[in-house]
Amino acid sequence: MTSIGGAASSGMVDWNLAVATATRLVRPGPEVSRDEARAIVAELRRHAKASEEHVRGFTRMGTDDVHDTPVLVVDRPGWVKANVAGFRELLRPLLEKMQERRSGTPGGAVLGAVGGKVTGVELGMLLSFLSSRVLGQYETFAPASGDLPADEHGGGRLLLVAPNIVHVERELDVQPHDFRLWVCLHEETHRTQFTAVPWLRAHLEGEIQAFLSETDVDPMTVLERVRDAAQSLAGGRPETEEDDGGRSFVELVQTPAQREILGRLTAVMSLLEGHADFVMDGVGPAVVPTVAEIREKFQQRRAKGASRLDMTLRKLLGLDAKLRQYRDGERFVRAVVDQVGMDGFNRVWTSPNTLPTKAEIAKPADWVARVHRRAES
């Protein structure tokens, strides 16, 4: 197995152990012959290429000078490896800060080595769970490597997880060719968002780094937050405490400053996910004959989850919030396009100042009034 970045295993997270753990635990995909596998990969590549023209034509976001980004058709272990590389790059400043803090304490080096292995195993277990559920993903912050290329102009690659796509199309009993194109339309929209809007990647990265910089790196403080979160999730808090409204573990360990940043990030992610769903529905009827059946069955699958364990983990990890982002974001995009048209909606990509706030996602007319009134005054 290729090492994930040199001395990765000596820090706060043993990244190589995370990959090894996830690869060992990942469930096998659906059975296909070697010829079938080759045909599926080739078809996904064709659909990804065809989706570029469909999406850019519908959104009017395509430009001649847009930098192309690689499309990688991967299996579940390949998805794990790509995401570990992305996590490592994004979390590097925070982990280096924590490493410095720990190295200055007695026994810090030994505790760091042990803690890094524990965290590596835990991350590997989480990624093994997620690796069977992701159909596709635009990796915004992906670093390039020998076997995982990325856009040389600042990162980014599109991943299509072939075994998961085949698994879901069989589970839903939908037309395979239509379903594969439908998935590619959604993921290609994300690629178009980041390639056609040059400032978007840096803006998101800045927000995420600001969020991480607010993390209290004192181990005892973090431990207390983890305990509080665990007690809340287990229903172990005193009855007199105020209800958290069913927040996820991720939300419960945040500082007030982080919650403000999270509000902005939530609004952006709702916009991006909702826009992808809106585009998928807009393009679909013209190029995916069975789109109505696919959409109905897929929405039912999204809503119910696969099992009680799946629903519990979704809640714990905040994945239910992502489902709300699809719904809220799609309603925002649809309402704005209905009111001011596609070109009017595309003012959202002008600058960070024209992105919707979390409140405006719920009230699209407020965004229209703010952005269009400012532009016309």
C-alpha cells in the first residue's frame, strides 16, 4: 500500500492506519464480471463527459477557459484513499497546532503516537461505513499524487464510485444506463460550480480553516466537550437541561464562533447541493427517459435510510443535516430562478458577498431583494 504522505503516521492521526483499517473493513461491492466492470467504467466516463455539455448549457456557467479536472472511476478502497488524502491536506494546520501543544507536555510524544493510532483506527472505521454509501463526489481540496491525479491549477477531481452506483441501481430496480447518467449530471454540476467560479474554492477553504482555527486544542477541554456530547446523544443529561433540538455530535462540540462560521458554511453547502439537484431535474427530462421514476425511488431511499444503525450513524455524523440541505437548497434555487431567471440566479456566483445567508436560503425573496436591488441601484 502506498504511504499517504511520508511521515503521516507519526502525527496526531495515523493516516496510513486509517487507510488500512478502512480497506480491511470495507464491504465488498456487488458481483460483476470483469467484462461488465470494464463496460461500467467506460460508460461512466462517457456519461461524465456528456454531462459537461448538458450542465454548462443549462446553467449558462460554461466558459472556454475553464480548467478541466480529472474524472476518476474508483472502487470503495479507492474512494477511501482519495478522501484520506483530502482530509490530511485540509486538517494539516489544525493537527500541526495540536502536535506542537502536545509535544511540550511530559510524555507528549508517547501519548501522541498512541493517540494517532487510535484516531487512525476510528477514522478508518468511519470511512469504511461511508465508502459504501457515496455515489459520486467532487473533491474540492484534493492534492495530486501519482495514482490520484488532480487539477494542476489548485486541486479538484471528480470521483465516481462504480460499485455503489451499481448497488443502488439494482436496489432501486431502475434502468442502469439512465441512472448512471443521472448521477453524473449531479456530480458534474459540482465540478462546474468550482471550475466556473474561480474564487469559490479559496472562499470555502478560508471558511473551513477559520472554523478549525477556533477549535480549542487543550486536550482536557476537548475531552469535556466530547463527554458532554456523548451524554447528550445517549440521553444521559439531567432532565432540567435545555433540549439541544437533536443536534449532531459535530455541532455539539463547537464554540459560538464556530457556530457562526457553520451557519455560513451551511448556507453555501445548501446552495451547492440544491443547485445540483435543480440542474439534475432540469436537464434530466431531456436526456434521461426514466428520470421521474429514478427521482421518486431515490428520494424515498434518501428519506428512510437503510437500517436503524444507518439512521443512528446519520444522526451522529450530521448526515441528516445534509439531507435538509438538498431540500432547502433546491427550494431556494427554484424560487430564485422562477422570480429572476437563470441569469438572475447566476448573480449568486459574483462574489462571496452575493452568496445567500442561512436565513436567505429559507427566504429566497430576501436574497433577490438584497442582491438585485443593490445591483440596480
